[in-house]
Amino acid sequence: MKRIILVSLGEMRTFRYFFLLNVLISSILAGVAILVMSLAIKLPDNIYKEVKNSELGSINISNICLSDIDYLICQNYIIDSYGYDMLMENYIISFTDHQKEIIATEDLDSGMQFEFYRQEKNSETLKEINQQIIKGSGWKEKDNTVTEICPLWLEDTLASKLNIDVGDTLIMQTNGDNLPLKVRGIYSDVKDDLQSSYLPIWVYQRIGKDNELNIWTHCDSSLSEFLKIIGKLKSEYFIVDSFDDTIHSMEFIVYILYVCTAILFVLALQVITSLNKVYYNRRKRFWNICYNMGLTNRDICYMNIILSESILVLTFFIGTVLAIRLNNYFLVYMQDLFRFSTLECSISIKAILLLFLCCSILVCTLTYCSKMSKKGNHLGRSVHLLHRL
């Protein structure tokens, strides 16, 4: 084995420029492939974060009947809010002229929406209301039950301007009837993202069928499950406003990146084997002399493996260094391409080592099989089969 290693090292020194060209071309291909592979590995997590934290993960469900509520609230997503956006002055008939004038002249937010209490699965809106109650009490599960007097929750600014306090009663005109509303609680709108008042969702039935009930939700599961939920809702004839096409496109790009990675690595291995074929053809007389001087076909096979593995090691080492150096520039470009707010992508050394191990086993196996397939033809057959890689 020692003489085989010495002869292999001698061949590397003699044809160092030839092997350097082989390594240089292969390293460039491998470096780009490592960059693309790292992005393909990290991109699904980045897509998930982007979907969770942006409007891509939001969906609006409409064409809803009250009988659908129990079905919709059991789906695996986070419900932000329910209901049809209404103005209080259009439904509250107990408002005085002075109160209506205050709403109009001071341009107060008088939006009114619905909520539904779900034990441990409350919407973000309801959680925020209950956390910011400054007077009265928050929502409870019993508020889902239809009662003669409906509870009402008011935002503190509107309540203060209209001089309304906890326990006060307002009258709401519904579908040919009047519904008493009793102020149960007053909350502060810290984030300025809440409506000015909220009612239990069962009140919708009293209003009339001209109003369309909506549910706003966002992703709280894996992307695949989230897309399945959207598809399921659409198949149930709900109207779903979502960005599922965009998410599908992002996932498709991940598959394309894996394909590009495979192509680039195959090209790098093809360059290694092709240039090795040129080398062996040029050194055909030398190998014949070595064969006649006592080197066996197995010895020549081992030398072939040593030369190929040496080039492969240098290729992966230089390619990894190149990928690390270019990673920041590559990320800036990909972040602009995908329009991500943030894109975290580091070079995965473990993935590179695993890939190197696979390539190394592949090269060794093909080289050994090609050399040992027909002992009489120790040169041509091995190079031919290796070239087919």
C-alpha cells in the first residue's frame, strides 16, 4: 500500500497543474452547489416564519352560516376576529342626538364586531380585550349562550366620550326587534388595533341575513397542514381569501433549489471524472509499464481511488470556503428575490460532510467496480465506467 501511495503522490506532483485545473473548476461548481443546498435546507424554516409573521399567513373566510361556526372554530388556526364590521350609530337606537353628534364631529371609531369564547383557543382579539379590561369583567364561556339581555364590551375612549359606564343599557335595533345591550366591560386599546365595541356572535342571527359574517384567521400549524386547511375550506364552498398560491410557489422554488444542487454536484463529479479520463489516456504507456513491472489491477484501482479522492477532498474544502465567503452576498440577493423581511441561512457543515461522504462512497464504488470488472483491461474499462458517472 505504501508504494501505491508514493506512486500516486508522484503522479500528483508531476501533473500538478493538470490536477489543479480539475480542482479549480470542480471547486467553483461545488461552492455554488453548497450555497444553493444551504438555502434549500434553511428556506422552509424561513418561509414558515415569514408566513407566520406576515399577511401571507392570514386568511379571511366568508360565505358563513351560523351553523358553520362550530365547524370553523375547530380548525387548526388562530382566529383573530369574527363578524361583520358595523357602525354603532346605525344600530344603537338609544343614542341621543348629542351622542351621535360627538361621534360625527370628533371622528370617533364606532366600529362594532362579534366575538366567540373558546376555552384555551380564544382569538387574539378576545385575548387582548380580556387582558386590557379596565372596568367591569371580561368575556366568559357563558357569553356564548343566547340571553334576553346581551353583554357588550366598549373601548374606553368611546365610553368616556359618550359618557357610558359599566352596567349602562343600550338598545340595539335588530331584525324587526329591539335587543337590550348591557355594558359588561370597558377595555383600553393599547395597540390601536381593536374595534370600539364587541358583541357575542349569536347576535348576528338577530341582525338579518343581509350582513355577511366573516372570520379572520392566521397560520398556527405547519405549512403543509395550513395549505390543507385552506383547500378543505374551499372544497366546503366557503369563500377563502388567502395567499396559498404564493406559499405553493415558495415551496416549489425549494424543490427547484434541490434539483439545481443535484445538477451542480453531478457536473462537478463529471468534471473530475472527465479530466481523470484525459489524464489516464495521456498516461496509458506509464500504466502499462507499471502493470508489467508487477502492479496488479487491484493496485491500479487503489491508485485511481487515491487520486480521485484527493481531488474530491480539495474540491469540497475549497468549495466550502468559497461558499462561506460568498454566503452574505448570496443572502442579500435571495432576500430581495423572495421579499423576506429577514432571511437566516448559514452554511451547514454537517450537511456538507454527509454529502461528501456520499460522493466519496459513490466515486470509490464506481472506481473499484470498473477496475475489477475485467482484469485484463485494467485501463480502458475503468475510465469508461468512471466517466459514465
